[in-house]
Amino acid sequence: MTTRPAARGSSHLRSPRPGTTCGHMLGVLFLAFGLLCAGVTAPSGPALAAAQTTAAPSKDAPKDTSKTQQSDPANSGLGWNAVSASIDHQLDDSATVLRQVFTTLNRKDSNTGNSELDQLSSQVQKVQQNTQDAVTQIQSYDNITESFLKILGPKAADNEDASVTSQRQRMQQNSQAVKSALMRAKLYNLQAQQLNTAINARRTRLQHAALSERTVSPLAPRFWNTLLTERAENRYSLHAGGVLSDWLYLLIGCAITFVAIGLSSPLILRLLKRCGAHFRPATEDSVKEALSASIIAITLNGALEALIATLVWFIWAAAALPDGGGPIAAIIGETVPVCGFIIGAGLPVFGRSGVLAQGNPGERKALRGVDWILAISILLLDLLRAFQAQDAFGQTLQLLLEIAFSIAIAACAVDTFRRLSNQNDTRGFAPSALGVSSLLLAVTVISIMLGYVAFAFTLNGWLLSLGTGVAIVTLLGLCWRDVLERLFSEGGFFSLRLVQLGLTQRRLSQIGVILSGLGNVLLLLLLFSIAQTDGSFSVADITNRLWLLFVGNTIHGVKISLDTVVLAIVLVVVAYYAIRQTRSWLRDRFFPTTRLDIGSRTSILSIFTYCSWILVGLGILSIAGVSVQNLTWVVSALSVGIGFGLQSIVQNFVSGVILMAERPVRVGDMVEIAGTRGDVKRISIRATDIGLSDGSTMIVPNSQFITTSIKNATLSGATGVLTLTFKIPLTTDPDKAKAMLLEVAAQRDEVLATPSPKVRVSAIAGDSLTMTLSVALISARDGGSVQDSILFDVFRRFHAEDVAITTA
């Protein structure tokens, strides 16, 4: 149901009286600010169009250019009056559709079939979606109105200006109208949900009733006596005004269409070969390879034959059939494209010069004519279902036709797999398929003998359509994959052009795989739609089923549909690349122009990334229609989970936020935690990565940086201090020892001259003197290597002077 555009309403602007108080003006400012803020959540579509309507001044209003006119939100183009008419029309249309659906479901004059139930379900789905959108739209106006009323107050104050009092009255009236419309929208949405449930229940009952319906067995004489008494009813459909009054033209049109398919298919295939379509004849050992290499030519021939069949039939129907031939001609027009595709795709495989002709002529002989039998069977299946829906024949003749069709389908399957079981290449699956088809034939015959004709017909029709659907979907899937491989193959024409635009071959391969996966998903949905039709291969029926998959349902206020899922996936992909490009720009272009250190840059990038993904998540929830009320149970479950088992996760999460904001530890700092020293490589929202000297990485939960003592060697700067303690005998001259230690320290390039190295006496024992050497290093990370070098130099220097020295 299409939403009507919002009515444009003209509003009267009232000038404030000279005695307007400061409180009144302050209230107006708050009203305007609240209205502008509420515009963030204002709905799109009709409401937005109405919101952009400019209020027309009243002719009777006095013109006062010396004073600023006060916008009345109750009557302006931004108010409820601007969109109330549109919403009322929308709700009235929804109510009309719901009444029609309810009347159709409860009528007693005729039965409601599956096709009509599908149409009703589609209408209810649209009403459900429109009412849900209306609820969201009206809810925003309800929030705005409540905000205005809170500012104005529930009652008039003493000495209140008359304009404020009238404004409050109008806002209260608007509030009642908004709440009334909101209640109507919620009520219609609930009714739509109930009707949808009733339709699904009705469809389930119809299916169960059809499968369990028992009629007179064809073995009983009463069956044939009843058939003789239905001659007049059966002949009536063939006379003028009957459903099959144009049966001769319909039959001739079908024959002409199939003849056109049979004659044009070899010509089209020859033309495709001349145009460069690759077609590879098979050898005895390469039937599968030949089919794979010729899959594009096979699919193209089928698609062109489907187009030719459609054109031939519709030309014939327009020329020879009055008013298009009625519903039977419409069913034929929807089925002949599938028949043309089957025959067109079967010729390159089963034809005289097809793939199987040279590779395995035995298989070709066993499968000869299968494509024609399959196409004609699909057409007969849809015609029988159309005869049943239109009551073209009496019940007994309809049952007889369904019996003949069911037995013929099961018998053809048995005969086909029996011939394949004698071939060497098909002995792996043909015997099993033969057993299943034989069981199907036995079940069909027994069901018909017991009077369960509907069950036998439904079973064979569903298996026929499902098998055909699997074959067509598989062919289309293989063709789509082959097309993508040719397009994105390395060195191909298309790939070379994309590589020149800057895309790498690896990226092209990824695009090909993603497109292949999306195509397979759509084909699986197509197969699912075919399986849902209960055996019908009508293009309109399949399209309607597929459309319902995309439209989806609204469950507990949450819109669940394929288009929502696809939109959410697209949003995630787009957000991923947008966030990555923004991070690259900040890191490579913007940050180099600032004086921010590496820790600050990393913190900014991390906070930006997390905030961006939070916004993306909120956007996805908004697309799905998830509100705070829908998330109540999630929040409740999450609170219980935090109380029992998620304390540490939440603690680390909060600690990560504190680390990024307070930055006691930054990326690049050299820290020591729990006796382990290393460089901070990455700070995430849950843990921090510390690179150790042996090349490994230690992952530390963020909570340890908050709850324990951490030594940060580079927090105050990149320089470091190295302190070494030595013991020398008391017989050694202290000044000489001090000079030698300072001399050794001054020879190291890693030691800073300012501040200069210092040597102090820290202790005097009974036989030794303890001296401490402190040096400032260029980098705190050089402490280990500088310590080794200084110890070696001190040992050599003191050993040359024959002075014994040890480390404390």
C-alpha cells in the first residue's frame, strides 16, 4: 500500500502581545530548540515533506514588522496538523484492506485456495509494514507534543498570558489526536499480525486436508459410473463461455510454441558457436569436464529458447485468442519460458552433436528425450492445477487426469533410471535412484488404489517441480561461477582493465568469490521458493513466494526480512571500508602534521574505531526497527550474565576505556608488570599486548593495569637511568676507583653527558666499600645492552689495575 503524500496545511502565525513576559519568551525559545532537536528523529517520506512546508500567513493577521512573529507549533508546517491527514488516510486504507482480507477469509460461498491465500498474505504483510512505519512516525510526534506540554505546564499559572493558555489548549488537543492515531496504528498492526497467523493456519489446514483427502477408488465401479454422469459438466467447459472454450486454439498455440522451440534451438546453438561461445565435445573420460567447459553455451541456449517460447506464445495469444485466452492461457504463458529453457539447455547435452554424443553415447541414448518429457510434464502439471482451481472439469474427470499424470511421472522416472543403471559411468547412483523411483511408483499406485489420489498427485508434482528446480538452479549456479571466473581470471580482458584502475588481482579474486556466494544465496532462495509452491512451476507463483521472502515478517516489533539483512550487511561492509580509510587518513596524513606522540595517536584511533562501530550497530538496530522496548529482555539477560559470569569481561572493558582516556600506559612505553619487562604494542578494549625481548607477546588484561602497580620506564620521557652497584676492597683508593668508573661510563656512546654520570659511596662493610654508578641513557630500552657493556669495561679496567671488584 502506497503512502499518500502529506497534505500541505497553511498555518496562522500569531504575533505576541505587548505584555508578553520574559518567561513566555524563554518558553518559546525552549519550544523552538526542542522542535529542532526532535527533527533528528523525525520520520522521512510524507512526514518530512510536510515538515518542509512553509506556513502561509493569515490575511486577517495584523502586520507588525517591528516585532518577531512567534511560530505556533500546533498549527505550523512542522506540527501534527501538517501530517495528520496523510496518516489518517494511511490508517483508513489499512483498515479497508484488513476488512477485505477478513471478509475473504470468513466467506462461506467458496473455498480459498493457496494462490488466493498468498495474495492475502502479501496484502497483510504490506499493511503490517505500513502500520509499523506509522507507529514509528506517530511516536515521534507524540514525544514532541509531550515535551511541549511539559514546558507549558499542565495548568495555567497566575497572570499567565492568554496566548500561552490558548497554546496549551491546542497542544492538549493535538496530544489527544496523536495518541488516538497511535492507538489506531498499533491496533491495526496487531490485527494484521493476527490475520497473518490465521492465513498461515488456513494454508496449513488446506495442505493437510488435501493430502489426507480420500475419494472413491478407481477400482470401484462407482468411480466410473460417476464419470459417465459428469459428461454434461465436462462438456460445459468446452462450450462458449466455459473456461476451455478456446481449447482448440490453446492446443494449437502450445503445439506451435513447442515446434518453434524444437526448430530454433539448433539454429540458436549454431549461432552461439559462430559468435564464440565455447562448446567442448566430450570424450570417454572427460564428460564432466566437457559439461563444465560448455556450461555458458548450454545456459545461453536455454535462456534464448525461453525468450523465443515466450514471444511465440504471446504473439499467438494476442492474435488468435480473444482477451488473451483467460486464466488457462495465462498459466501457459507463465510456464512456457521454463519449458523453453529446459529444451534449449537439453539440446547441447542430449542432442546428436551434444556433449554426451561422443563422450558416452550409451548415456545419451538412455537420456534421449528426457528434456522434452520434463518440459511437457511441467506444462501438464501447471495445467492440471489450473483446471482444479478453475473447476474446468467434474471432480471424477479431474481425479482421472491426476491419476494418469501421477502414474506416468513415476513410470517415466523408473524407466529412465533403469536405462541409466546399465551404463558404466552412472552405476554409482543410478541403482539407488532406481530403487527410490520404484518405491515412488509403488506408493503412487497403492495410494491411488486406496483413494488417496490427491496425495499421489501432490507427491509426484512436488518431486517433479523440486527436481526440475534443483537442475535449473544448479545449471544457473555453475554458469554464474564460470562467468565470474572468466571475468576475474588473471590476465583476462576485464581483469586487466580493473588492474589498471588500481585493484590488485587478490582483490579481484575476493570480489569474484563474494559475487559467487551472493549468487548462490539468491539461487538457493529461488529453489526454496519453488519448493514452497507445492509443485506449481508458475513464474508468478514462484516470484510471489520469492517476494515474500524479501518482504519478511515483523516479529515482536522487529522487522525480519531478507532486504533488511542485505541492507545491514551492505552497511557493515561500507562502514568497514569507510572506517579503515578514515583511520588511514588520520594516521598517514593528519597526525604527522601534529605534535601528538605515538600513544596519543593510537588512543585516538582506537576510540574513533570503537565509537564508529557502536554507531554502525545502532544504525543496524534502527534499520531492523529495534527499540529500547525490544531490547528490554536483552538488557535483563545481560545484567544477570554480568552478575554471574561476565564481571571480569566488563571490568576489563571499563579498564580499557580508562587506559585510553587517562593514558597512564601508552603504545610504545616500556613497562614492567609482575616482574616481566616489555614494550606496549597495542591497547585494545579488553587486553594489552606487551612485546618481550625474546620476540614473544604477553597479553595482559586491562584490569591489571588499573588494580596493580606498574613500572613505566618511559612515561616521563624516552631517556632512562641505569644504576650499577660494585664492591671494592678497603685497601683500594676510593678516588681512583671513582675516576675509573666515571671513565668507563664516559666511553659509552649510549650514556648521556648531561646529566653527567655520578658515583656515590653507598655503604662501608668490614672488608669492602660499596660504590653506586648512575648513568643517564639515551633510551631506556638500551639498559640491558649498556649494562653488559659497562660491566665488561669495568672488569677489564679494574683487572688491568690489579684491583678486585665485584657487583653487589
